[in-house]
Amino acid sequence: MTDLSSHLSTTADAYDAVAVLYDELFRNALDDVPLDRAMLAAFAELARTAPGTGPVAELGCGPGHVTAHLRDLGLDVFGVDLSPVMIDIAREAYPDLRFEVGSMDALDLADGKLNGIVSWYSAIHTPPQNLPSFFAEFRRVLAPEGHLLLAFFESEGDPVTEFDHKVTTAYRWPIDELAGLAGEAGFVEAGRMLRETREGERFGHGRLLMRKGE
């Protein structure tokens, strides 16, 4: 088993173990965070008006609450997650939506299939040396002018920093460095946001909205 395969297996097992509790804690997480909803709304408008006709994918969808929110914003959307238990929960909660077990680094999709991708705190567990291959896969499946929205924990002046995420090892990123890495993979920055911590949160939050370059 390669290091990346081992990492993906460990991540899937960790989220399987906490899936029910995770769903209880985060199902309504967007309700009182207007800045997050605003960023998702901006992404949705861009995806709806993009030249392509493909759907949008939430990669690392967990129990599906963000996927459902994107559906409510008018998108043709489906979810993909490593954790079979998370996918079972999502399918039960949102039977009108499509959810699949899969990995962000090897999507069962044709080139240029998607109008947009949302990675909402799902790439945070990817070891930094593996992230370029994930970005390359995102670019492969996006249509021309397709958009990518990344949500992550920002490192607040520090370099890329490993931290003890409550589920499994994760990384905080400087927003400039993450934007640069995506740029090297062929993405053009359309916008960004830094959100301060709220009560009960440990770290600040970053949002990057990227467009597939030519």
C-alpha cells in the first residue's frame, strides 16, 4: 500500500467511526455563519452561469449538509466522500440527491465533466506533498471556466502547520501559499475570504474561489 493509499484508508476509517456524531454536530452548521453562506452563494452563481452544462460536485461531502445547501441554491449537485458511513447518512437524510463513495484524487468522471467543485474542509487532511495531485485531478474534471471553492483552516501567519484535528491529522495553510499551489496547478484566483474564529472555534478560516485557467 502506498503512503497516499494508507492515508486515505486511515481518513475513511476515522470518519466512519465518528460519522453519526459528526452529523449531529454539523448538520445545521451553516445556519448562523452568513459569511460562509455568502461565499457558497457566490460560487453557486458562478457555477450556474458558467459556459458548461455539467453538474457540480461536493468532494468530501460528509453527511451531505453542504451538498443539500448547494441544491437549495439552484445547482445540479452530487456528493462524493471516502467514508461509506458518511455516505449512508447522506443518502438517508437527502434521498433526492446522489452520493457516492470515492476519493478526490481519483474521480470516476470524464475530463471536463463538472461546472464546479466544492471542497469544504475536505482537503485539510491531505498531506501537503500530495495536494498538487488532488488539484490536478480537480482541474482534469472541471469544464473550461469551471470554478473551485476551497474551505480550510488558515495558519494565521505560520507556515503549513499540522494540528490535532478531532477526527484525524489535518493541516492549516497560509492562504497565499495555498492559492499559489492551486495557481501552479492551473487555477486562477477569483476571490478569497478570511473569517475570524467564533466562540468554540480554535482557528481562523480561509476561503479560496478559483477558476480553471486555460
